[in-house]
Amino acid sequence: MGWFVTLATFLVNEILSEPAYLIGIITAVGLIAMKKSTGQIVGGAIKATLGFLLIGAGAGLVTDSLAPLGKMIQGVTGAHGVIPTNEAIVGIAQDQFGSRVAWLMILGFVVSLLLARFTPLRYVFLTGHHMLFMATLLTVVLANVEHSTVAVVAVGGVLLGIMLVAMPAFAHPWTKRVTGNNTVAIGHFGTAGYVVAGAAGKVVGKRSRSTEEMRLPEGLRFLRDSMVATALSMLLIYLVMAVLYLVKAGEETAFKAFATATGTGDVATDAGNYLMRSVMQGLQFGIAVAVILFGVRTILGELVPAFQGIARKVVPGALPALDAPIVFPYAQNAVLIGFISSFTGGLVSLALLTWVFNPAFGLALVLPGLVPHFFTGGAAGVYGNSTGGRRGAAVGAFLNGVLITFLPALLLKVLGAFGDQNTTFGDADFGWLGALIGNAGKAGGAAGLVVILLIGLAVLGAAILVQKRVVETGWDPGAARDALMPRDAAAAPAVADTAPAAYAKIPPPEGAPVPPPPR
């Protein structure tokens, strides 16, 4: 039996505990279940494994590029400052929690399929990278309150499964308002911002005309490229903080911002060199996030089809819940208005954090990044426009910007050592859920786990209630506005399974998921 114990130990310690291998194995299992060829199974497993290794490589670049910025923010403000970037914090977390994240994500997807099969929440969440992000958040928060690996995976898997079916349900009345049909749901963890935007539009935009009746400059379209937007936002933030740090700390101290941990090497030679090093660090951050994104897409290119094939067999007729860009074609002008308004909300919130909430409560300074504000702010603009036209798009997205600034600041309080990484999770649902379960877990032991599970059950119960009382009854959040507007000026189509949109569709941005054909 000695050989058996040795083999089992090898499998557990050297393969199943290595997240890259584990992801590859799970991908292979899914492809086998779909009856793919041997070549497709082997190729898919290897690509998924390499994708996970790419995430780790990108994480190292992220850490290196953020370190000098952390020094600058600390030196200028005297407070800890962060830039929420989901890919960055996920990449950093993989070194310590990779295998637990993988097991938790797999368990969570299985739980979500069971919930979709046996409850009214018939949604299959197919935005794989957000599934990975939420799995990482739950792992980090639960591990931070010192629960065992088994408890982290089991409780976190249940919570993840609940979130994967609950959040599409909460957003679905508003999503139907945007799309005009019942063929697709939103599967993105910025849902709180989208619901708030839709509700705000309903309040402020009863007679406001649609954003699609106005023209916006083509010069802003380049911001739709996530790598360009990331690099540009970091470059600008780096330059601003570098100049402020230089003015406040003086040349001798500021020039050492790029030095190693021991204070030697990489000292800037003059002001020009110092500023150009800052530019390069901003660009390096864009490259780092691009590497992580490529790794995530490589994994999901193999893993999601396997999950989707399994889901079709387990939950026939369920609605696919897809990424936020799925709503962009329905109101392209609203996307840009939403981005600008959300970014403005982030700047206003940063000012409040700097002058009020950091001194009073010790909340970290959350700097607005272009990527989270573009994707969640753009989608919030579309939701706000659907119920409130131009005013709804602007006000709704502004509120989204406030949410994705304050919620990450609250989340940092429960991330433990990961709160010092100069980055964190950026979208709204990560913030409110992480803060809730992180504080609940402080009760400690079994009591903390019970409270956390009760939070999950409350979310599940609320989602089922919304599904039965709101979604299935056909409630239209924009019906009152339609009654006040001219028939041809409604901001969004009436909610009906076959109703066309009231304005021309615009081709989706490159890389956006394609809605399934109507059934």
C-alpha cells in the first residue's frame, strides 16, 4: 500500500494543489463531457493551463508597476490610495489562494446550475472572468477571517452559486427594458450600479429624450479599447501624482520613488527622467493588465464552452447571463455619456474621501480608473437612458461612479493584507457583498459562518421574490415615462418578448458577446 499512499500524496501535493494544473484538468473534464476529439481535449487543457500561468506573470508586472505609485500617494496625501482593477487584485491573489479559488469557482458553478434547475431563477451565468473574480473575492475575504480551506471552499461555493443566479434576476426587469425582449440577461457584478441607474432614471427623466437622438464626437471612441483606456488612465494618474509628490517631497525624496525596497538602484537622475519613468510605469501597468486579460481569456475560451455545454443539458431553456457590453449596442451614445458621468462621480467621491471620510473614518482614497468607469459606467448609462433618457443616463451613471468609489473603500477594511496592495476589486457587487460577509465573519468560528450563510439565503430569497413578483408579472420600469413621451421618442422599447427596439441598433464593440437567437 506504500506505493498507493505515495501516488495519492503526489497527486494532491503536486497536481491538485497547483491551480494551473487543476484548471487544465477541469477544462479537460468539461470537454470530455461534450464529446470533443482527443486533440481538442488536450489542446484545450494545455491552453487553459498556460492561461493561468499568464495571469501569474501579469500579476508580477502589476505589483512592480504599482509600488512607486503607492509611495507617491502616501507621500502626497498621507493616506493609503488604491486604484480598483479586478484583474490586478485577482492576479496578485493567485499566488496564495490559487487552488482554493479554482475549487470554489467549480463548486459555485455547480451550485448555480442546481439553483437554476430547481428554483425560479433560471439563469446561467456565462461571464467567466467575473465568475473567477467573485470566486477570488470570496476566497480572500473568508480566508482573512481564518476559516479552514474546506470551510472557505464550501461556504464560498454556496455564496458564489447564489450570486450567479440572483444578480441577473435583480437586474432583469431593467434588462428587459433595455433589450425589449426576454432572450438574454445581464451577467456582470456591477448589477447594483445598473439597478440604481435604472431606478434613478425612472425618478429624474420622465420627459427627457433618449441619448440616441444626439450626436457625440467620434474622437472619444478610442476609449472602447480596454488596453488603451487602462494605460491612458494610469499614465495620467501617475503623472499627476508624480508632479504633486515632487512639489511636496522635493527632488531628493521624489527621485527615490522608483528605488527598490532596499532604497538602492533605479533613482531618477533629474526631473525629466523622473516624469518619463512615471509615464513608463503607467504604460507598464496597461501591459500588465493586458497580459492578465489575455490569460483570463485563454482560460475562459476553453472553460466557458465546457461549462455552457454542461449547463444546456442540466438547465434546458434557461436564459444566458452575459457580460455588460451586451447592452452597449442598444444605446451607444448612452455608453459614452455614462462613462463620463461615472468618472465624474468617481472624482467627486474621491474629493469626499480626501476631505471627509478619510480623516473621520480612515477610509482609503480610491482613485477613479478609466476601465471600471467605462464598462460599468457605460452600462449604467444604458440602463439609466432606458428609463430616463439623457438625464437618466447622466444621473444614473454618476451614482454608479459614487458606488464604485465608496464600496471598494469599505471593502478594503475586510481584505486584511490584501488591503495594502494598492489595488482592489472595482465593481459594485464585489464591494457590498465583500463588506457584508467580511464583517459578518468577524463573529468568528461557526457563528460567523452561520451569519454569512444567512446573508446568502437572504440574497437568494430576495431574488426569488423579485423573480416571482416583478419579472414574471411583466412589470415595466419605464411604462410611466412612455405614457408622457411622444410615441416615437421613447428612450427604450416596451417590454415584450417580440417587441423591437424603438431606435436603430448599432453594431456592438469588438469583442462584445453576441446575444443568442430568439427561441
